[in-house]
Amino acid sequence: MAFIKEESEDVKIEETFTVKQEDLQEQTDLKENEMSKEEEHHVKIEEKTHLQTDSVLKRRDKNRFTCTQCGKRFNCSSSLNKHMRIHTGEKPFTCIQCGKSFNQSSNLNHHMRIHTGAKPFTCTQCGNSFSQSSHLNYHMMIHTGKKPFTCTQCGKSFNQSSHLNLHMMIHTGEKPFTCTHCGKSFNCSSHLNQHTRIHTGEKPYTCTQCGKSFIQSSSLNQHMRVHTGEKPYTCTQCGKSFSQLSSLNQHMRVHTGEKPFTCPQCGEGFSKSSSLNKHIEGTHGHIAVVNTS
């Protein structure tokens, strides 16, 4: 019996040892698993830090070309070189037709269309074509009626910021450009240039269809519609189309009932200046001089 008890105790010791060994192995596995996760976490942090550092270096590298004049940054040397011409005044691209120079080749390409007559940008609404995409964008506002530039003084709106700037001079009275021939002043240089042609007789814009010449490019554009039959200005009320914006404005008074031209003799109103002139001559018996608008 003593032998059996001794054997039983040995089994118990063996079982206890086996259990403890299993616990120890489990703890070892857990510790190794935790260490593996911790190492994985450190690797991820290192990778993230590396990516962030790499991103910063790329951003720095992207704008590493800096203008010494104004501090503006560029991502390549060619962009910086183009920019520097603003400060230096360099214009290396010259038109072989008229000798005018430009600081960028793209500006020369736009200019060349004046000589070639190329108008690659076409309006999908009326078919009118333009030499520059910006001109087409401005033109599209005729169809959409969009006028995003508003005068803070009187509330009048314009489809171009340059038109608003010119308009603002009505309020300020500013006319910084003066004609050397007659002393008349203007609020923009282009108006002075057009006016000077009255004195010089210059008419640089010539119709390719009939040879008629004009002082202003806008006058030539309007004249060309005589040959093309184009009528880009359409009445939103009745659908009638016109070759000139001024004609559309006159027509709109039929719908609005507006009569801005008033007879100084009897006070009768008219929608057209020509109608007022006829009224004064026929009714009051003398010749009227009223500007057409």
C-alpha cells in the first residue's frame, strides 16, 4: 500500500510540473506576441515619419526656385526665368510682321492671330469666333446676361472688370490721358489712341471683303456683319436678332415701353432719337440735332 501511495504522489508531482510548464510556455508565447506587436508598431511609426519627411522634402524641392526680386517661388527654373522678365523688362519674342515684342512666346502666338486672322474659339450659341479664349468668355456673357462686376456707387453692373474701372471714372471725374493735338482728355489710353486717329487720319482696320477701313476694330467687327449676315444679339422677349447691341437696346424699348428721348418743346417722349428728330422737324418746324443711341 505504501508503494501505491508513493507512486500516486509521483504522478501528482509530474502533473503539477506539466501544468506549470504549459503555463510558462503560454506566458512566453504571449510575451513574444506582445514584443512582435510592439516591433510592428515601431516599424509603422518609422514608416510614417519617413513618409512625412519625404513629403516635406518634396514640397521644399517643388518650390526651390526663388525670385531674388520679390521672393516668389517656382517649381522649375524655366518658370522662374519667365517670371524674371517682369522685373527685367526683357521681351525676347518679336513679331516678324510688325516688330512688336513680347515676354512670353504664348503672348506672341496670341498676337499673331491679328495678322493671320485666326479665330479658333467659337461661340456655341451664335457661331461668332474669337482669337482668344478670354474674349470668348466675355462674349458668352452677352448670351447668359451675366454681369459679375458691380459699381459700388450706383449699382450698375458690367461683364468685365476693365469696363467697371472705366465706369468708375465717371464718378471720380478722372481723365488722365490728354490729346496733344486738341487738349481733350480721356479716362483710358485706348480712347485717346482712337481719338488721335481723327487728327492723323489713320484707319488701321480694313475689311478684307470690300476694302473699307475703320479707326476702331469694333467698327470693323460691326461692319463685317454686313457681309456675313451675322446677328448675334437676340431679344429674350420675342426672339428677334440684331447685328448690333445698340439695335437690340433700341428694340427692347418696344417691350419695356421706355421712352428716354423727350421733346424739349412739348414734352412728348420717344423710344428712338431718330423718332424725336422727325417729331421736332414735322411738328415744331425746325431741324433737331439729337444724338442717336
